[in-house]
Amino acid sequence: MSFPDGLPTTLVSYEAANPAGGGPAQGTVTFELTVDAISLTDTGLVYTGSGTYGFNTEGQLVDDTGTSGVRLIPNDLPYANPQNSRWLVTDRIAGAPVRSYYISLSVDQPEADLGKIQQMDAGQPEYTAVIGPAGPAGAQGATGPKGDTGEAGPVGATGPAGPAGATGPQGPTGEQGPVGPAGATGATGATGAQGPKGDTGNTGPQGPAGVPPTGDQVGVTRTVDKPTDEAVTTSIALQADDHLSLSVTAGGRYAIDAMLVATGDPAGDLLLTLAAPPGSVGHWTPGAITLGVSDGTGSIRLTRYDLGVSIGVGITAAGLIVAPLGTFTAGADGTLTLQWAQAVSSATPTVLKAGSWLRLTRVA
């Protein structure tokens, strides 16, 4: 159960043992209001229903989050409607009979232990267990009388001192002993204070200007331009473009984009794909208008295709822009190549115009 901040609640705890064997209890405890709902008039909240909770591995009652104890609304909240509610508690512990009993909680009781307030007389119908207030501390009793001091034991007799012996003659001086071993090296003294900071040295000469990365490296974008028109007539067999290809390195990941200016018979259209080295993995989309258009108006095809899969797109005699996009990881050293043909064989040439380009950016 979840309650707003500031709402008084009582944390109900319960630790039970399995009646067979004495280990931690297994089962559930259900709490049900004896009224259909409780309305908290100062918050506008209404609480209904019931809750069923289980035991952890130590036999302790836990809430839905696994925290010991379950928080319940006290039955005497001054702004609760109605005021005469109680909680019906039902224990379903494995190996023991199902037991139901009533309890009443107070806002003055932040905690309650079911093990201490369970109904003791099951013969009384609807008996409600209520936690009574703690009684006052009793007065301190009087100090008892001091016991008698025990008798001291007898002191033993002191024995007589013996006579002092005569001083003996001084013995001869012995030879000087060998030099003892050197003592251990003492600890290193503390480091002296740091000397004053020296003057700043002269500024060194300006280094040479950096050179941006080139070639097939991460972060480098390479573009190949189509310098002349290229035409295909009466052919639906894919052929590699004469100009639009770029080298790739095994394991490199690339972003693909291109701008193709295509003209031709609208009945012939354009068939194209992007071919990569064996083992490459990736996808592309033609970014072009669908087949069968004559004026450049129609739906744009953005379907995802695997590399090497060809698809036909629409073109017109006046010319359309085809803008493929894609990404792939090269499976081997080689080239990424634009391949194209007519989608339907036509005697009217399908032309890929000069100024078209293919671009690769290595991203990993």
C-alpha cells in the first residue's frame, strides 16, 4: 500500500515459525478493511480493497518491496470517514489451520507486532485485538541494608633476617670484547621545504600546422565524383558503374550516401544496388521515387535492403534525383561499388549523369 507524505501509518510486523519443524514460516497474511472504503476528507483520497503479503526466508512478514513489515492506515484517523473501521487479518501459514481475527490500530502506535496482539480467545466472535498503552514505570524500591563486614584474617609472622655475608675480593679486569655489529640505518629525515619557483622559460617556436587525417581512417569522409555521363541501353543485367566505387578495409564500419542524377524512359526505369566485399553485413535504401512515374511525382521508397539486393526505382526523361543511404561493416578488403541497369529493357538509354557522386564516411 502506498500513502502520501505526512499521513500517519502503523508498521505491522510479524515473525512466525513453521508449526512442523520450527523453521521460518511460509505462507501469506491478508489484511482487509471491515468497510467498503475509507475516505480521507482532508486529502480527497479513498482507500479500498485488501492486501496479501508473504514471508521472507527468515519467517518475517514483508511488503511488496521485500521490506520487513506492512504499513496500514490507523482505524482512528480523525479525518477518516467512516470512523468505525477495523482490520480483518487472515493467516494462511503452511502446515497450520487458517486463522482470522480483527485488530484495531491507533495513530499513537507507530508500530504493532501481530505476534503480540493476535486473538487469544477464538470463541469470541469478531473479537478485536487492541494494543493497550504501556503502563507507568513503578517506583524504585528502597535500598537494602548493608551487609556486615567480614573479619580480617590473621597476619602471618615475619621471619628473622639472615646475617649479611662478607664482601669478597675484587676480581681482575677482563679483556676488552670484540666490536659489536653496526646498528641499523636510521630513518630518512623529513623532506626539506620546496624551494622558490623558478622563472618561466621562453616560449618555444610555433609547431608545424597539423595535417587532417586522410585515406581509409575513422572520421575520414571520402567522395568519388562521376566525371562523364554513362548510358545503358536494352539491358537489365546489373553492371558496375564506371566511376562510383570506393575502397574499404575488413572490419571497418562505414556510413553510405550518394546523389545520382538519372534520366531515361519512364517505362524502363532504373535498377540499382550497392555491392560490398564478401562477408560484409549492412543495409541500404534507394531513397528514390517508386516505379512507373512520368512527372517525378509519387511515393518515396525507403525500404531497408541487404547489401547486394537490387531494387527498381522510377525515373523520367527530364531526370530525377536518386539518393541512396546505408551503413555496413566490411567483411574483407575490397570496394563498395554502385551497380545499376534498366529495370525493364528499353531501347531508350537510361543515363547516369556526370556530377553524380558516392560518399563513404568511416565511423569505426
